Amino acid sequence: MIAQLRTALAALVLAATMIVSAPALGSAYLQCAPFARMESGIQLFGNARDWWGQAAGRYERGNAPRVGAVMAFAPTRAMPIGHVAVVSQIVSDRELRITHANWSPINGRRGQIERNVRVIDTSANNDWSQVRVWYAPIGDLGLRANPITGFIYPGADTQGRIGGGDTSIAAITPDSDGTLARIVASVGI
């Protein structure tokens, strides 16, 4: 109970800090993992490459996209710390839209948020194990196919950590223009 209270208070302090710094959020350099955590409510930490393993036993995982799920990209030589993005729309069995941060440099700057960008399943077995993602500098899907570990589905964190169970902190979501659109915190201990 004390540990849950400390965790909840730490999350509230973080949320309050983000409210105070909201004007800076639009110009801040965002990494994909903190952004995906804010956007999805899935409370995993560390590099994107570690999210799939951390989710085991805590969140449901699978190979089928669902709106709100985190798409976990496998690390590669070109992307050694992996990448995570949130599924925002399913267009067809081989196409979806994601929202993510720090993929395309926009106006010469990395760390930008991209909303509802196109992703195509390029896997031979139509199993979402490999995708091509929209890349803003070329105005088309990227030339490289990216391996996908799978999808992490939001919902109860089975170990009662922040983000599910008895204690929850909702996502902090920037608008497309980078301002803080909402913050909803509910703590039930």
C-alpha cells in the first residue's frame, strides 16, 4: 500500500511538472518511448527494445493490431534501441495508421510527433512481423522494411502498477500542435 502510494505520488508530481512545462512540450525533443507511454497509458519504461519483454506477464501481447495498442519494433542495426508507436486506426488487414514520436525529421528537427501516419504490413505471411512506415522527408513509405516484435495491448497491468490494477494515471496527450490537450489523473488506493 505504501509502495503504491509512493508510485502514485511520483506519477502525480511528474504530471504536474508536465503541466508547468506544457508550453515547452511543443518544441521539446521527444523520444518514442515516453511519448508512447503518455499516448497509450501503458506503463513500461526504458528503451523501446525492452518494452516487449517488460510487457510479458503484465500486459496482453499479440500479433494483431488493435486501436490503442503499442506496436513494438524490434531493434536493428539501423535502429538499435528499437521503436514504439501507438496504433491510431486500422485501415485494412494490411494497412493501419500510427501515432509516434522521433521517427521523421520534420523541418530539419528530430523528436517530432507524427499523428495518423501510414504503415503497411510487408510480411510474407500477413502477420505484421515486418512493416514499412511513412517517412516525411521523402513524402512516402520508407524504403526500409522494419521488423515488428508484436503489439502490446492497453488494459490492466496484472501486477497492479501504475496504469492498471488498483491505481491508475491516465495518459498525458499533446495536441497535434504540441500543446498539452488533457491530463486526467485518478488515484484509487
